[in-house]
Amino acid sequence: MEAKEYAAAAQLFAKGYEANPSDGRLLYNQALALALDGRQEMALQLCDEGYRRWPQILRFLSLKYQMLQQLGRSAEAVGAMDDVLRLNPGDTKLRLTVMEYAMEHGFRDEARFHAEFLVKERKEMARAYKVLATLDGPESDAALISSYLETHPQTT
């Protein structure tokens, strides 16, 4: 789509939402079109409104996170993703993304929290790394990780 098409799409979704204000998908699509049109601040407002009305639609928070990242508002971006993770703590892929983003942007405590959460919640990792260490040998990365996990047992 070209830029002018995003603006037109945003207008269509706005009209659709005005006619059917109970459909959160229309508001989300309007926010997405606005974001793609370069109107992030307006899109952020719609994401906040959408999340207040439909907290089960986590895409509002995910879009908010992406826009905050693009705007360089790192602390707010991490906060938005923490909100998603509180609602969906088992989303390992998202947690890994937030952990790495936090580390890249100097939020070391946040990165450590997510790293430790992943290790604690995935106790079976220690057993898996032990098997890999046996298969790959004592000088392998798996052996190093296995050794670390054995000397730093995780408790819940």
C-alpha cells in the first residue's frame, strides 16, 4: 500500500467503527492504518482506548509496543510489553523479545527479570542441556550451560 492508501484505510475503519462501536477489530485496524500512515501519536491513543475497552485484544498492546519502539520511547515500550506478559505469562517468544530489547536499551534489571523467569519456569531446560552436553562433549556450549545450571539451581 502507498501512504495515501493508509490514510484512506484509516478513514474507512474510522467510519466502520463509528457505525459499529462494539467491534474492537475496527478500532485496531484504524490504529494500525494510522501507524502505517505515520500518525503514531493518534494511533497510540486508539490503542489505549481499545485496550481499555477490550483488554482481551492483546494486539492493541503489541501495536503500542511497536510504535513506542519506533518512536524511541524504550521505557514505555518495555512497560507495554510487560502488560502483555502479565496477561499472557507463557508467551515465551514475546518474553525473549522483551528480554533482548531491554538488554539492548540498558534496562538490565528488566532483562535479568525476564531471563530468570524463563530459566525458573523452564526447569526442564537443565535436564535437556545435560543430555546435549553428554552428546556434544565437555567443551560444548551445552556443557557450559549445563554446568552453570547445575551450580545455580532454580527454585520456585
